[in-house]
Amino acid sequence: MSKLKLDLHDIYNKGWKIDQALEDVINEAVERRIDIVEIIPGKGSGQLKKKVIRFLDQKHIKKKYHRVDKDSKNFGRLFVRFKH
């Protein structure tokens, strides 16, 4: 199983960079037929995680992946799963 990881800790306060990083990792997963993208918004206030979920809910992004799972053991982590 192939996996990509995106840690948003370094750019948590740069909105446009976050969107670009998310878009890049989703597109890379589609192109390379990756099964899972692990996104780490971190715990914090939960605002960054909400932003990530809003990004993933956009229609043009949503059609690229199969589903999103929240990590039950780690609140600061999401998994985006793909079906190829």
C-alpha cells in the first residue's frame, strides 16, 4: 500500500500555502495512484483541521478521492483514501 504524508505544522498560518499544499498532494496521489494521503493539521484549536476538511469538501476535490477518515487515536491527523 502506498502512502503520502503532508504535515501542515510549518505553514499553519499561511492560508494560500495550505490550499496549494493540499491541492498538490491530492493531485500527486491521483497521478501516482497512491492509496492513502495522511494529512497532519495538528491538534491546536481545531481551526486548521476544519480548514482542511472544508478544502476536501469542495466538489472538484471531492471527486478525486474515495473517503476521509479521522484518526480515532490522534485528533490531529486525517487520512484521505483513494480508489483507483
